[in-house]
Amino acid sequence: MKKNWLITGCSTGFGRALALEALAQGHHVAVASRNTKDVADIIEKYPDLALAVTLDVTNKQQITDAVKLTIEKFGKIDVLVNNAGVGYFGAVEESEDDAVRNMFDINVFGLGNMIQEVLPFMRKQKSGHILNVASIGGLRSFPGVGYYNATKYAVDGLSEALYKEVAPLGIKVTIIAPSGFRTDWAGRSANDTQIKIDDYELTARKNMADIRKSSGNQPGDPVRAAKAMIMITEVENPPLRLLLGAGALKGARLKIEELKHDFETWAEVSEGADAPKD
């Protein structure tokens, strides 16, 4: 069945790949970007299926307008994809307040505002699917991207609560957790801190450099990821979390082992914090 999509952050990366794949499969797509010139070629290729929408997710009025335009054009929104996001590299101690707050505004609060704007319509139609693009970095943290990890942990936590809130209303939620993919995330879409503390050279700074060097050569294929995201919108029982990439699966399994080790090792201390039973 053909659906109506609204995808944020379509100028590059996952958003662009997903918009193109959904359109190629015959879906209607509101292709959102801060500058619609960046998606003009998509609209030109699919003039009958695509709608260009100006959208900066930190601008509440643009969010309201984008949702309104999409519904006016397509009648309803079946799938909302919160893909817009930015990265930021720096050890926790090195990280600059303005850059961190800007990242939270985009990655977390912008995503939340999109959800709040779309949910009244999905509740009314008693259907819909929200895909929130997080990261394996929202399940497992890495040196040099601590505050980025924090934004994606926030997306994961918010999405899990949302899943439990809206499931009885006929609305589905899936957290998309990719590992390394050939997008702009490790390139121009992430800024570096201007503060440098030498004590983090072998931890945070080494990992930052490794991420930069991998840009454009990651194993993940955005087109294959797009196909996977579309596929889960077509099944009756989609997952709450969809890991994308072998690295994401490996990382998640390692996190499970780390948690299990700590939980079991310290189980007696954990249980001992309860008041004794009468």
C-alpha cells in the first residue's frame, strides 16, 4: 500500500536516500530541508509524488507550516521520519556550551516538536508510524562524542516512552540505530570543539580522528538502509529498535554483555539497597 511520508533532513545522507527510495517505490513524500534548493532535483525527478518543504526543526512555526502543507497536499501523514540531526566532536570536558545546546535543540527538542505537531493528526486517524533516527551511539557511548551520545540516548529514551504511550492508539514507533554509514555525519555535518586538552589525546582525540578518517569509507550503504526502513513500515509488528549495520549489531551485543556483567556482579549490593521485608 502506498503511503504518505514526511521526512526531515533530506538534503543529504539518510534523509535524501530514504526520500529517493520511497519515491521510487511510488510513495508520496514531503521532502523537508532547511533550503529547498538542496532537494530541487528530487522534486524535478518526481513532480507528481514529491513535495518540497522548508523546514528547520528548531523553528516551531516552520514545523507547524510543514505539517500543514503536507496534510493539505497528501491528505494525511502515514509515516514521520525524524532524521534531521548534527554531530559534534569533543571530549566532555572540552565541549563548548553553545555548540552542545545547539545540537540538543536539533537532535532532541526539534525531534520532540515534530512529534508533538504530527501526533494529533495520527491520533485522529488512529494510525501512523514514527521513525526516530538515533544511533548505535544512543545505546553505547564512545570517547570524543559524549554529548552527541547524550542526544541519541535522549532520543532512544523518549522514543521508548512514546512507543508505550501511543501503541494502544494504533500508532507505531521505531528507533533507527545505525552504525557507520557513508553519509556526511562524519564529514561536514559534525563540528569539532575548538578546545584541546592534551590529556585526552589517546582517548577522545584518537577516536575523533579515526571517525574523520573513515568518512566516505564506512561499510554502511544508505540505500540499503533506506530499503530496510521502508520495509519495517510495511509489516504488522515492526521492531521498537532497528539496528542498521553489522557494527551496530556488534556494538549492541557488547553493551548487553557489559550490562549483564555489572548487574550480576553487583546484584547482591543492588538488592541490599531495599529495606528489609517484615
